[in-house]
Amino acid sequence: MEQFIAKIGKGWKGAKDLTYEEAKRAFHAIVKGEVTAAQMGAFLMAMRIKTESISELGAFTAGAREYAAPLQFPQPANMVDIPLYGEKHHTVHIIIAASLVAASAGAGMFLHGVDSPQTASDIPRILALLGVPVAFSVSDMTQQFARRPWVYGDLAGYHAPLTRLLDLRKEFGVQNLAHQVARLLNPGRLPSQVIGIAHPPYLDKMSEALDMLGAKRALIIQGVEGFPELSISAPSAARELRGGHISPLTFRPQDAGLRIAPFQAMSQGAATETASIPAREAALIHALVNNRQRGDQRAWVILNAALLIYAAGVAPSLAQSTPLAIDALDSGKAGALLQAISREPNSQTRLPSSIPTATVAI
């Protein structure tokens, strides 16, 4: 390990990339506990400063996949893998509403992530307020999919070693290579992936790494706060991997027949107490999915639901996916799906009564 650290840790001019085999060996050594805590920390931080090469991303992900067998989902066609390993500090987690709308329009949605207690609002807290159960084990994930086309799984129930590396975020104060690996992991090896990134170099790096790993289809998006979400206020750069070919794309609200909206439409809004932010988000998402919220936030949901419907292969373009997303809202199918999920055993809607779901504004 000291040789690997020396190779990647010689600074901006002297650092070199590991070979595929070296990267895989280093990852296995970390996961197996064959390194000291100091070596692990030095390696992860040196790799963060250097940033991962395409080959290193592929090797780390291939190594991670060797520790957990693929999830066996019934009827995986038209299903999309949606990794959520970033942190939001300013905008609503609109991916929750958009994925529910897309699922009610015929696309299967598998979202996965981990708790982010250091942030003011994260997805597990919002789901708890909506009464939506989190799948905490492999059996939970597969059984929930047998009942419905939308599941959120906690990575700890599928891949404990990778989760332990993700947890170092709390000690380091920054992300490490595990966050990129988790985005590429695709636990069910589903035929389509939608991945959000914050830094532009990862558009090409991740699409090339996924091609190396044999992915069939993927959309890598420079999304809102690094999430797999298109912006309603500006164009979003992306790469699409499809059949071994990578294409640069730019998604605009106009592509879905929608107008550009101000950034404030995506904001979490002012909150007198940090604890109230998840409640505000849950109330807004509940209103949006139940077709009781109009305006720019609704347009933002439609844009991202259309993206997921397109990614699932249910429709051949963003423009042709948009009517399906609108119908899922107008017909009540999206609201019915959320209601059905929240009524499942061990699930109970917990929206605060003090926040009117039909009139939330941000």
C-alpha cells in the first residue's frame, strides 16, 4: 500500500495513475482491513486530490461488485438505477417526486443511498415523513419490487464494506472514492442508470468507466447540487452511453415544452429552524405528487419525470416522455402510487398537520 500511496500522492506534477490491477488490489486491501488506518486515510485523500482516472474508477467498481451478488429483481426491463450519494444544502430533493411520477407512468425505479445526518435535510428523513418505507436488506428490496415499481434501498443492507467507506465522510469532512463507486455500482445490474455528478470532468470519466464495465445504457448528468436532476432554471450538460457509444447532450426545459424558471423554484426556501426543512420538503413533494401544486415546481417535476421515463426506455425522447409524466399527475396515478406505498404494513404517512400540503410555497 505504501507504494500505491507514493505513486498517487506526489503532488500535482508528480502523481501518477494506478494501473487497473493496482487499483483493484488497493481497493481489496482496504476492504479486507489489510492496511493501517493511517494508510487508508492517506490513500483515500491522495486519490481525492489526484482524482480517479477512468481505469481506476472501473477497477474500484469492479472490485466492489465482487463483495455483493447482484440483486435479483423480477422483470428488470424498463427499470432504472438511481444512486443518490450527494448532499443537498439549497434545493429540494425533487428526484423523489419525479421518480414516483415516472414509476406510475410505467418505469421501474430503484433509488439507493445512505443517511446524511450532517445535512439539514436528506432523503431518509423526507421519506419517513411521507410514510414511505426504506428497504434495509436485500430481501426487503426484492420483496418491495415484487409489490410495486418504486423502491428506495439503504446501501448498508446490500454492501456493508462500501457503506463503511462512505461513512468516513463524517470524519474526513469531504467525499472519497467510495462515493463515485457507489454511483457506478448498480446493485441490480439494471439495464439503465441515471447518475448525477457535480464536477464536469466526471461526465466523461464515469461514462467511459461504465462502458469499460459493460453497462448497456446510462445518463450521466451535471445535475442540481450533483444530484441526478435536471435544472428548470438552466441547461444541464450530460453524457449518454448507449450500446457502446457515448454522446454529449444538453438538456433544456424547452426540450420538454417547458419554460425556464428562476432558481428560486428549486430552493428549499427559508426555514426558521433547520429541523423544519425535511417537513417542508415532504409537504411540497406530497402536494406535487398528488397534483395539488401548480407552477414552476410542478414543471420541474415533469421535466425530471420525463427524463427518467426516457432513461427507462418507455418513450424514445424527452419530448415524447413529457405527456406521459403529465398524464401520471393529472390522472392521479402518481398520487395513488404514493398513497399505496404509504399504506403498506410498517408504513404510515407522517406529514406534519401544521403544514398545508396543497399550499406549500418555496
